[in-house]
Amino acid sequence: MEDNVGASWLILEATDVFIDKLGLPAWFFPAAIIMLLIGLTVVVATAIVESTVPAGAPERLPEEHDRRAPTDRAHGPLWSRAAFGFGAAVAVLVAGAVTLVILPGKDDVGPIVETPSNAVAVLPFRTSGADLELWREGLMDVLSANFDDVGGLHAIDTRTVLSRWRSRIGDAEATADEAVAVATDLGARWAIYGQVVELAGQVRIDGRLYELDAGNLASSSSVAGSPDSILVMVETLTLELLRGLGEEEGWLTATRALVTSSLDAVKAYLEGEQAMRGVQFDEAIEAYQRALAADSTFALAASHLGHAYGWRYHIGHEAAIAAHERAVRFADRLPPRERALVEVYYLLHQERKESIERAEELTRRYPDDPEAWTLLGEAYYHRGFAAGFLANETLAPFERALALDSSFTPALIHPLEVAGDLNDIDRLERYARWYLSHDSTTVYAGALTLARNLALGSPDDSAAALESLPELEFDVLEWAVIFLRGNPRWALLALRVAHEMAAPRHAADDRAWALAWNVHMIEMWRGHRAAALLALQQAEALSPRYNLPDFLQVHAFVSGLGDSAMAVRSVERLLTLYPSLQRWPQMRRLVGHYYLHVGDMGGLNREIEMLAMLADSLRATGDSLNADLAAGMATGLRGQLAASRGNHPEAVAALREAEAMLDGPLIMGPIGHSRVARAFSHAAIGEETEALHALETFDELPYMDAQAAFARAQIYERRGERQRAIRAYARVVELWKDCDPELRPTWEAAQRALERLTAET
């Protein structure tokens, strides 16, 4: 009996720790006490029963207990069964509480962030009538734009409001009290709620403004008109509601209505927003294009069109840049928050490191805006390596965005990739269930399901997924490779899907892309140089004027994994076949790096001089971005030359300077090579902490992943960080487990070190 009371005390102490460490809800501790009281009652009762075993009953020996079948073990001592049952109940309680904390649920209450004192929450309007459903959420966007930053008001982001609404109300109709309670949960001071109805061909909008602290109806207004005058009606409604706040508050009377007077533009824009939420990027692009056809100055539609292009194709796509440039041109007409978002989207699609700083500022100014947090996550994901961020730092902004708006599925796509790359399977599974609960039909859902079945499914699921590959569209296969290709354990699966992308049933250009960017990269990653270089030859045969294979041939060579004869040919082709590239800093840097690698100092100096001239020329034309890029690449080549000569302090200084200047698209290769070179120079002069940071943030180019992991492992081992050394050596062993013979010595050294360290653990 005393033992069980002591155990109960220990469980309560542990419970208190769980609450503190995991942020469990307040109800958990009293619930645990109730469970303990019930458990103690059961324990006392079973003790009495057990103490009355009939005299002369045989005593079962421990050995006999161990040999019994599992079904017989239910008849063991009652004390044990009671304790086990009680422990299981508490475990269930803990698991349930942790699940509620980790996963989004319907019982969340209280503000997610500290809400400004003058915050207003615009709630979904009730609608009744043909073609009015769009305005249920559409009026939220329009009214929020009208109220935000007017006289100090702060409109809580509509996605945050919608997320809380769906959690509390769902699809049911809400009473006014239920609706206002959602705004109260969010910490708003004011709430706007109402309805839109159609009567005899006319539309009437009824709106009410509630003052939540006082529990009063501050003002109300009803406006009516023809369906094509809704925007004018909303402006009138806005002014009437603002007047209800009182002149003494000093509210302004300017309204914006998304800064367009075209109803067709607003309708199309709202349709685009709905499509974006559903990861339907083709549909979103078409809707935003219709919005811009109705109003070519509609900055928000242009900005979101650019972002949709980025998702559909890739960040920095020329169509995305053109749309963002249009948005910036007309952004001065927008309210401050929307203007800032437009500018950061533009910087992100220009692939500028500045997007990180600007997105961080956005989240500080608008902490309840999930779009701002999503944008910060995007900036970390796409530009974080250039700014020296670790991969796992990408996840926090996305988590924050999803806490504010758990149904915005695009915010889960990059976290899914990162979780897979980090081999964080629990997090990956949580994200996957979360994503697929909202989307089961799009390309991304199909790709995620395929990748998940291949990598984590049962043997039957994996076999079925492999058999399905010849039936799948190119886009599904491509996204499945993206989900798979960052985790060494899944490299062979990623390669299998990549080969299916290169199947004859696909277009020649798509096949060439798959061979060069996927098959080649994955084979290099796995240490299969011959197979990787063959993929480039096959890609070139499919598209003879395709210059990517030549770039990758030289990249592989300067990374230590290429073929010298192929590299010579590719350098010659880059210098003669592609005139448009001759003034491109990226090409000149790559050729310069080739000359450094083969020891041709004359060729290297020519490329350094060419980059310096390019920098001056570009700066004279006002292209400061590419001017800095060219100057940075020239400095980087000087730094790598210093490193090759053993002048490591000079190398570190030059390479740091170069990395600070490298900005814009396609800088992963230059920064990757610079970081690894700088890491070796840091290590050579005893700066191991700096070396490790450089090796951990070099963006894991497939050519250099295993080499960098091996260097990390050696430093970790010297520093006595055994577990980190084990993980790094294990990465090399997994990646290069069947590598080409010339790479085998590195694999064998990693294997020996791994065996030694694991034996010592």
C-alpha cells in the first residue's frame, strides 16, 4: 500500500513536469488527481481481494509465469493488474493532452497572440440568395481592408478569424452571441457581424459593430442596392459603422475596398483566394488574371498572381517576377500592411536575402497575420541558407502561421519537405495527416501520398506505389521527388521516381529536365559518378541546345566528382555556344572555378578580371544587384585561390566578404562552394566552431553533402560530441553505401569511425 501511495506522489510530480515542459492545458493536473484517486480506490480493493487467497492455493513460480502464453498473463497478481491498468489510464490521459497541444483542435480558446487594444475582428457574414456565397468570406476581406490602420484600428487578419471560426462554429449558422464570442476569444475590442440577403433582385447588407469590452452594440447600418453596386454599398456601410465609434476617437473616414472600384475584379480576386487556400494554383492563376483584366492596377491581385505562379512553377519564374513588378508599381495605393506584404513578396521572388529581414519586421508589426508568418517561413526556406540559417529554423514561422490558420494548406508543403530531410518522422506524419485532412485531390496531395507510401508505408503499400508510377502525371512524380530527395534513407526511392519522370511517355524537354536535375543530382548524391554523368549525356541528347547539362558537368568537376574530359568539353561549349551567357556572372564564376581546379592561373585571373569589369558595367547601368553578384564572385574566387595556397586567414576574410555580396537567384552553388572552402580554412586555423557552422549551413549541394558530413563528423569527434559525430558519419555511410570505387576509401573511413563510436557508446 505504501508503495502505491509513493508511486502516486511520483506520478503527480511527473505530471507537474509534463505540464511545465509540454505546455499542457490547465485541466490536466486536476484530471490526473481524479485519476489517481480512482486508481488508489481500485488498488485498495484489489489488495483486499488479493490478501484473501484461499489457504493451500498453489504459488506460481516466476519461471512458470514467464513461460505462459500471452493470453494467460491476464490472470497474474491483482496488484500488478491494478497498477498496470492505472498506469495505462494515466498514459492515455497524457497522450490525449499532448495531442491536444500538438494538433489543432476545436477546443482552442483565448487569443493566439497578444492582440492590439484597438483590434477589430470582421466575422463571416450570413448569406441568403443566389451568387452571394462568395461574399460570406469576401466581405471579411473588403471590410478588413477598409478598417485596418484607420484611426489606429487594427483589423485581425481574416485567415486568423476564419480559422478560429471554423474551430468554434464549423459550417453551422451562428447566432450573434456565438459569432461575437469568436471575436472575444481572439482578444478583439470590436467585432463586425451581419448578413447579406437578396430580395426582389436587390441586395441588402446589414452590418453591426459590437464593442466587446462593454458588451454593447456600438452601431449598425443597412444598405441596399443592385448586385453590381456592392462595393459602393460596402463603402457606405463602412462609413456608417465607423461613425458609430464616435468622433472623439478621431477615426478617419477614408475607405479602400481592396483599392479597386471594379466589382468583377474583386469577385475574381476572391475566387483566386479560395483557390489558393485549396492548393489549386492553376485555378488561382486564372482567377487573378481575370481580376487584372477587369482592373490592370489591382495591386493585390497582381501580387497574389505572382505568388501563384511561384507555386505552380518555381520561385523567381519570369511570369511571377512580371506580376510582382506590376504589383509594386501600384502598391502605393494600398494600406500599409498590404503594401508591405506586396513588397516582401517581390523581394522573395527576386530571391533576395533582404526578404528575410523585411518578413521578420512584418511579423513584429502584425503578429496575428498568418500570411506574414507564412511569408517569413518562405523567406527562411528559400533564402535561409544564404543568411546562414539551419534547416530546422525554417519550421517555426510555418508552425506559427498554422497555429493562426490551421486550414491554410500551402503553409504545410515546405515543412513537409524539411521534416523529411531532417528525418523527423513523427513531425512528418503529423504534417502529412494535417495536410491530407484538408486536401486529397490536388497534385500535391497525390505526390505526398505517393512519397509517404513509398517511404513509410507497409510493404504492400510500397509495392502498390511502385506499381502505380507508370500511370502518374509528370507533376505528381516531380513533387514526390521533392518530398523524398532530402533524406539519405529515401535516396533510392527518389531515384526510382526520377527515372519514371524520364520515361518516353513524357515530353522531351521534361525528360531532359528530369535527367539533368533529378537523376544526375541524386546519383551524384549517392556517390554514383558514372551513372550521374551518363544522365547528363542523355539529357543533352534529348535537348541538344539545353545548357543545363554543361553547367552541371562543370559543377560536378569543381566539386571533385566530375570527369575532366567532359568538363573541358562543357567549358568550351559554355564559352562558345551560348552568347547570351557571356556577360552572366554565374557562368564566368563557374568557368573561373574550373580554371582554379585545374591550376590554370592565367584563365582564373582572366575570369576574375572579367567579373570585375562586369561589376563596373552593371553598376553603371543601375543594376546594383547583379553588379554586387559579379563583384562578390570575383572576391570569392580570390578567397578560394588563397585557400588553395594555404593562406587561410586571407581566405576566410575574402570568402566571408563574398558570401555577404552574393544575393539573388541561382547562388546556391557559389555559396555552397564558398562555405565548404571557408569551413576547411577555419578548421586549418583552429576555428572549429566557425567551421561547423559553415558546414551545417552550406545548403547541402548533392555533390558535396557526403564530403561535408564527413568533415563535420571529424570535427565533432575531435570535440568529444559523440552523438553528433555518429549522426554525421551515419549520413556518409548511408549515402555512399554502394558508391563508385574511387569514393570507397571515404566510405570505409566513415564506417570504421561509426563502428568505433557506437561501440564506445
